[in-house]
Amino acid sequence: MFVDVFCVAALMLCCSRLSHGRPPAHSPSLTEHTFPTTASTVSHPAPHYAPCLVDDIFAALRESVGNDDELTNSSVYQFGVCTASARSSVLLQLAKETRRNHRDGLEVLPPTGVILAEENERGALLLTFDLPQSPSPNPMLLLVFESPLTGGNLDVTFSSPSLHPNTQSVCISEKTQYIMLTGKASEGGVHHRWRMSIETKKPDMNQSLRDILIGGTETRYTHTSSPASSQTPFLCELKRFLGDVPPQDPPESPVLQLDSLDSLDSLPPLPLDLSSSDTLLAELINSPSPTIVSFTSRGSMFQVHLGELAMSPALLQEVKQRLQQTVTQVTEVIETEGEVGCRATKRLRRLTELSAFPEKEPAAGVSQYRAFLLLRALQTVARGYEMQRSLRSTRDSTGKPVNANTCGLKSLTVSLFKAFLGPNTARINNCQGPCVFPLSNPTYHASLLNSYIENGNVEERAPCCVPTAYDTLVVIKVKPEGTYICLQPNMLASECGCR
């Protein structure tokens, strides 16, 4: 049986600059220490990782330091740091180094194997990581959550001879994404094994701890080994930006897999590459349809095709102008959204830098590709904010839910499968409200049917409030062999009527 260990991944961060105390001259090998168990042990090889996983970690570290040069409140929760914990100073120092030097001096080493024994005689869970030799005296083990904790907070203690200090407290909440544990370096150039016991401070919370450590019967590790392409930083930054904006209504359904709709009638996919015509690209940047960027699978993120476009000078100039205008428009909106807006503004600035056209040379194909994706993404974000303001304005002016007393369009947001780069939700809308006189946007049939029923013939089906017009959803699929535009017609309800 395979298990989800913290649902996604574990990584070792090796930093050559930080110092949190040297380990003793000799510490016994972990193989000399045993933990008796009362449950079966499970082991499996550790995975390779999609590049956005690691890229997200470094982005989280860079953004952990606020304008006052201290850890932000959100970063304390994000990394599971308890109040007044000694780990907060280590996290702060690491965050400052990451912000100052990006990744210089930091190396990420995935474990070669993971072993989980469910509990020992005290009820503590046991977790073992086989790790490569640490190149620094200050290794850190980073545990990564795939899904947030639900049902209350957890105060957890990690204990191991490999940790420094040997016992470390972690405070896990629904905002926690990472747990960083400080350890001792391996000795003698040998493979290193970190074996630790994990238990909650309240015995009645042990079940919750087991639930987040053992997420299911299938591993969710990402298996792939191809090198990341040069598109990765741009795409990962775009994913994070679209995860922040625009704020939408909470999803009202389970997670949906959009790929399952491929079997429905739709237009054939069109390649987005050097062969793309100006006509196609112009139609897209002028289309009001929202856009979602997706990967066909997590593994393909390692093999992202190096996208290029070759626009005419006239279209290129239009894209430049529109991108500048849209960046300004979106920035003005998101700057007013507090901490989230501040973070999103910085990400948008970096996205603009990554998609900038060369000043002294003809615009490269890669720059055109990135600028086009960014423009389409920002157009979707801007329209999302416009719809949000429109719904809020209508609600404020009437004091009642939109279209509560008559057939009309209702906002409906669904959550999309996480393999999608972003946005990870889509507002598909729906029609709601009674069809009573005067009917909303009726057909002749609906009007006559309503009159017939009002004359006492109640056994017939009354007119129903249904969508009468739809918008197309544009899905840009990034695959190992290239990028493709898929138009999903009749996906988003835009008008309602009684039928």
C-alpha cells in the first residue's frame, strides 16, 4: 500500500550561509536508533518534482519578509512557525538570503526514499527520510502540503537525533503550506537517514495528525525527470499571480476535470507557434472570452515546449500597447487589496520583466509568446474584476440578491482541476428565478404556454428560466510537443430567458 506523506513532497534545503549552531563533533548514525512500531511500515522511492513546486518554495521565501524587514504574519502561518519559536529566526535569515541572492547558496535535494510507520507504543507516528549527503552544516528538511488542514489547528512535536535541536514544535493551521525543520549535517560522506517521531501535544488530536500524514492509498508524487525549460520561471510566476487574482465567489461544486469535456463537440485545437496567423492572434486579443492556461499533466511541466510567435510589426505594436494599458489597469485595481494586492503587484512587475521585448534587437519569438500569454491572462483578470464590480453594484442598489424576483443571470463559480495553471476557477454562471408575467426574454412558445397555464391548465410544464446565449472559454494547453488553443463553445452562460 502506498501513502501520501504530507500529500506531496519533501525536500532538503542546503544553505552555505546560514548558521544555527554546529552539531557535536560526533553524533551517532541514525541506523543505530530504532523506534518500535505497532503498525506495518510502508516505503516507496521519493519522486522527482515539477519545477513549479520548487519555484513556489523560493517565491514563498522571498515574500516572507515584509517592508519592516521582519517575517509577515502570513508567512509565519505558511511555514507552520509557532509563536516565539527559535525556527522563526532561521526562517527570517533564510528568507532574507533568498530575497537578496535568489537561489545562490541554496541547493534542493530530494530524498531517495520515504518510510512511514503509522505509530509506536506511545501513539506517535514515525517517519523516515533517506537523504543524500548534505553539502552544508545547516541542512533543512522542508515538508510540503498539497491540501490545507481542515477541522482545527494542530500543535505538533517532531523529535529526532538528526534534528538540531532534537525536538522542534510546529503549529499547523489551514494556512500552512510548508514545514521547515533544521537538522544536522551527514557525516563521513555517507547517505543520510532522518528518522523522527511525530506526535500532537493533545492526544485527542492524533487522528487529525494521521489524517494529514496519510492522505490516501495512492501516492500523489510527481514522477518525471526531464530538465525544466527556460519557460518555467515565467509560467510558474504566472500560475502564482493567477492564484491571487481576481478574488472570486467560492466554488460551488467539487473539483471538475475540464479534460473530460474534450469528447464534446468543439473546434479543432489550433497551434500557438511560429505558424500562427496574425488573424488568429488578433481575434484572440479582441475576444471577450476568458482564458485558462493549462498543462495536460503535471509531468509535462518539466518538458514545456519553448513557445515562440512571429507577429507582424503592426500586430506586435498593438500587443505592446494593449499589454501596457492592461498592466496599468490591473495594477490600479490590485494595489488596493492589502497584503494580497501588494504580493500580486510584485508578481505582475516580475511577469512584465520576464515578457519584456528586447530594446535594441527585433522582438524575439519567446518574448512575443510570453507577452501574448500575459496579455490574455490579464484581460481575463480585468474582466473578472469588472464583473465583480457589476454584481456588487447591482446588489448594493437593490439590497437583494441579483435577479431574485425574476428570471436572470446568476454568478456561479466552479473549481477546476489543479493541473490547470490558472485561473483555477471559472465563472460559468447560471440562470435562476421564476418565469412569471412579464416573462424575461421569452419565445412566442413560452408566452403562449404561460398564458395557457394562467388560464387554469396547470398540468402543463411551466416555462423555465434557462441560458439562451453562451460565451466561449479559451483554453491554452501547454504540452511537451507545443502549445495549442482550444475553443470550448457554449461553456459560459451569458444571457437568460424563459423557455
